[in-house]
Amino acid sequence: MRFTAVIPALRPGSALVSVARELSGAGLAEIVVIDDGSGAGWDAVFEECARLPRVVVLRHHANLGKGAALKSGFRRALADAGCAGVITADADGQHLPADILRVAEALGRQPDCLVLGARDFRGPVPWRSRLGNALTRRLFRILAGQRLRDTQTGLRGIPRALLPHLAGIGSNGYEFELDMLIAARQRGCRIVEIPIRTVYEAGNAQSHFNPLADSMRIYFVLLRFGALSLATAALDNLVFFASFRATGALGRSQIVARAAAVLFNYGAARRAVFLSRERHQVTLPRYLLLVAGSGLASYALIGALRDAFGLSVYAAKVSAETALFLGNFVIQRDFVFRRREPAAATDWDRYYRSTPFTAHWTRRYTARVLTRALRRFAGGRVESVAELGGANSCFLEAVVRALRPRVYHVLDTNRYGLELLGRRGGGPASLQLHRANVLEPDLALQADAVFSVGLIEHFDPDGTRQAVNAHFRLLKPGGVAVISFPTPTVLYRAARWAAEGLGLWRFPDERPLEAAEVRRAMAAHGEVLHETTLWPLVFTQRLMVARKAPGE
């Protein structure tokens, strides 16, 4: 994968040239050095860098800040369509070239993650670096919900998908790097750390970090998470006090105060604090559920504090809301405005080693429906059948028994499942196993029937369309494609919710599909002949049959 190194620099020393020289011969696509308004006295350093292979120097005529310099590098990287991500490093020699390349390797292995090169802070570390990182990582843990060893590291591997969002962040100084972590969390980009060596010059002379001013800017980024909640609490209490003074009704005053707080808080919390881009249909019901639960808890606490300790309603209200504050924040962060991380891939090896007991019944039912559809619509003599995603196929014996094909092809990328299937053999049919990409199968097949069960839902919309297309690519004109996939009925959603809650769900990347999405993809290649919902499966499946057009 092609990565660009981005190194912001303000009045750098010779360490910058040394790092740029080593990286220029290390296989990176480009090394972008940003002169962030250093002035004429440092032109020689940047000119020496610019003479190195694959090193580009960008200039800011005035000092705009480390964040602004990084964003200039990100925009340069985004202009390269082949760039898969960016590796950022500091110009003061703190990051060894070997560690920079290790972060690049880690990003290559985990291209959807934000990779941090984490220092261990052992040895002679400047007090301002040690103290600043200790404070920031603890605050980040509380407010963002993730434990990191090094929140202030400048050595980072950033996936391309995150770069456009980072380029639009408003902060320009050192606080930008903390904003980056927050943006990654809110956009579902997993943050991982790999250990790097801790290197500091004597006195950290090349650092331009101002312990007071820059720390305050960083902590302001963190504290703004709590600022809206505090403002909302103030409004809630003021409305409550006014209403209670006017009516003397505790319950009514609590409802009026909560309603005012909702109108003020929801939109600001969703967009300005938690940076959520989830649909209102997802976040608003969760938010209202929290408001109702929090309101009831507050009402109960106010009554309990008033009765047990003789507090006034006003004092009890403030005490109750203070006690509930952190819980409300955590629930909003992790439940209401949570953005799901990209789903991990299903562990098919594990699935093949330990099949759920319920699968034995569901497979028999699915096999009956599948073979009935193949016999009905394929018709006549079926010489060849292809199953996509059929490693350790559940349907081989049933299909061979029902159709008696001469050849049965199975395409999958899972080596272990194909080995298991190869040991079983194809019985009277010749079993042909192909370790091939089911999205773009490079096989010259002209099968009479092609089918898949539980395959096309494991991809994003583009991948699903490619998987459907692959069925027809392997079919002869007039051949029949049968595709079964989960569909999001109320029964499916309830069953999956229960399975996930019990820790029994094994398909994290399964995406239940609306029938219209699959129907459109199949109709592009021929006529959709039949479709039905398989309700007895509980995790309901939709089965569709289409015939490939003669001219396809």
C-alpha cells in the first residue's frame, strides 16, 4: 500500500534532514515536509530536504500552527488517488525512521484503523511531556471512553478514509492532534497503539510546545465535552425552580424542566459535542429514552433526599442532578450518540470448527427450499452447478441428490473450509474446488445453475452488487441463479438483538438486506422469476430466483 509521510516543521534542526533522507529511500510514496513559517534563517534546511528523492517541501509564509501544517500535508496526500493513508511524524528527531516505518507497516495491516506510535515514558523524559501526557490521557479516558497510553504522540498512521474529515477540523494548533483522536472515535475509526522508543534531546530544545498556552488549548478541547452538559443542567434547574415556585408541583416541574433541556440540548449534543452523523431515527429514540429514565431517577432522588435529610427541593434537585451528571454523559457518549465501529470480519474458521446446534435444523429446511427452487426453475438435465461462498458446503449432498449434476463447483477464499469439503467429496458428482474471490471470480464457467446462501450480506452495498453480478458471470445464458440472504424483518431484528445480547452472534459483518436492493441487482442480468421469505428460520431469509437473459 502506498503511504505519504507528513512532517510539520517550525525552525527545525539537522534532525529533520536526517529523517527525511532515511525515509526517502524507504519505499514511501512521498515525504511531505511543511515549513510552517520558519523564516529565511531556515531556508537552507528545507532546501536540503527538497533535494532528496521523493521529498516535497510545502511553505506557509506565516506560522499557522502544527494542526494547520498537518492539514496542508493531508490535502496534498488526498490529491494522490493512489495514496492509502498518511504517516505523520515530528521534525525534532523524537521519531526514529525505523519506528515511522513500523507505524506504516501497522497501518498496512490494519488499513481502517488510526495507528498511534505510543511512547513508554521511561528514562529521562522532560517533566512537561510526562505530566502533560498523564493528565491528557486520564481526561481522554473519562470523556472519550478509551484508554490510551500516549494521547500526544505525533507519530500516527492515518487511513485515507479519515483524512477528509480531519482536513475539515477547525483547530490549527497542538490541540488538533487531540481533535483527531476525538474525530476518529466519533466516526467509528478504531484507534490502536504500537510501542515506539522514547527519544528526547537534552532539555527538549527543539520542541515548540508551550506548556501553559498549548496545554490550555488541548484541555479546552476535552472540557468542551462537559460544557454543554453543564449549560443544559443550568437551564434545567432554572426552569425547574421557576416552575416549582409557581406551581409547587414536583412532578410537573420536573417534566417542564426536562422538556426545556431537551429542546436546548439534543441538537447541540448530537452535532457539536459528540459529532454524531447517525440518523435522527437512530439517535432521537435513544436520547428520549435516556431523558425519561434520567428524569424518573432524578424525581426519585429528589424525593429521597428531601425526606431522608430534610433538604429543600432546590438543594435536593441540585444534588440529584450532580449525582446523575457523569452517568448521563457516559450513556450519551456510549449509547445515544455512539457511532458503530466498522464490523470485524466473520471468523469462518471458528464457525466451521464449532457449528451451532440450531444450524442442523435450519440447514435441512433451507436445503429443502433451495433444491425445490432449483428443480422447479432450472428444469431438465442440470450438468453443472456452482455454489459461491460454499466452503464446507451445507448443501452439497442435497443438491447432488436432487439434481444429479455431472460437476459441482465450489468457490470460496476460506482454505480451511475448502479442505474440509474436499475430504467429504462430491459423491456421484465431480467436485471442483476453487479458492477464488467470489466478487470477481476469474473462472471460465458456464454453469446451468449458480446459487449462494448467506454470502452477499457480508459486504458493503458495492460488494453486494459485485457478488450478485458474479452469479450471472458464471451462468450460461438461460441459466438460473438462486440467492438467499437475511432480510430485516421484525423477527430477524429481535432474534439478532437477543443473540448479540447473549454473546451468541457470530456474524459481526452481516448486513440484512432489503429485497429491493438484491432485486435491482438481479434484474440487471435477467428476469426475476420467484421470491419468498423463509420465516421458519427466525433469522429470516429472503430467497430469490432469476434467469439469465439469453443475450447476456
